[in-house]
Amino acid sequence: MEDASRGRPHFPSSLVNVFRWERRDTAFSDALTSSAEIYAAMAKTQTGMVRVVCEPLLLIGVGVFMFIAIVALFMPLFQLLNELS
């Protein structure tokens, strides 16, 4: 498995090192379990970072949209008042 995983270009090198333990049953299962926990923690961290970045951008986008919508609704009223005076 180690040789097969080395040939893959997008395969993480840290996971290739885990496959060195494939002939040792208990150690291999423990190494795979530990790797799974590490990758799960990394995925949770990355998704948390996306939430931290996207939330303010979404709020700003909604605010800009609401501002444009309000201005678009009141612009004809302002033009009408200017023409009447």
C-alpha cells in the first residue's frame, strides 16, 4: 500500500507514512485511527475558518443590498418632489 500511495500526486505524504505500518495489525489500526482524528480536526478547523470569513462578508452584502433597494424605492419620490418645487 505504501508503494501504491507514493505514486499518487495528490495523496498526502503524512498518510503515506502511515502505510509503513500495514504489516503490523494493531499498530496499523491505531495509526489509521490517529490519522483519522487528525484529519477530522483539520477539517473542523478549516470549516470554522470559512464560517468566520463568510459571515461578515454575507452581512455586509445584505446591508449593501438593502441600502440599494431602499434608495431605489425612494429615488422616484425625491425626483417627484424636486420637480414639484
